[in-house]
Amino acid sequence: MSSLATLKKRMLANPDVKAEYEAQAPEFELARELIAARARAGLTQEQLADKMQTTQSTIARMESGRSLPSLRTLARYAEATGSRAVVRLEAAERVRVVSTKRVTKAKPAKRV
């Protein structure tokens, strides 16, 4: 196992780190999609920036996952790469938490 993979595994063993890592998954997934669209179009970041009338650093920030583009910017990115943007809302996975604690009914309070 590479040292990076070992480090990642060790870091993700911490529940707090793992929760934060998983919380950022949508941003990184979007970044991967943006990079894939640009690659399919055969464009460099600079060429794409010219088509979108923006800067290469703006494209780099979007593709890094550090900033979330607006829907309007996503549409411009898609048009410039010959792609189409699709937004979809999906039902969240339902997670059932089962407690190992025994639940007892509370006795009604006595009136005095």
C-alpha cells in the first residue's frame, strides 16, 4: 500500500475526519465531472476560460472543489465544453439507527 493510501486509511479511522471527508464528497464529485467535461472537449483550463470569458484561475478553483459554482456558471461551463448540465435531487438514503439500550416506559408522575 502506498504511503498516501496508508495515511488516508489512518486519517479516515477518526470518525470526525471521516464525517468531514464524506461531507465534502459532493464538491469533489462535481469537480471530477467538470474536469471530465473539459477533457472530453480537449480544452486546457486557459482555453476554456477564454470561451467562458473568465480567468484560468477561476476554472482552476471550480475544478479543485474549493468553490461551488452557481447554476448559471455551470450552464456556461457546460456550453463551453459541448456538454449539458443536469441537476437532480435524489431521495436521501434512509439510515435506521438501532439502539442497544433498553427502552422502558416512564411511569406517570403522581399528583400531590
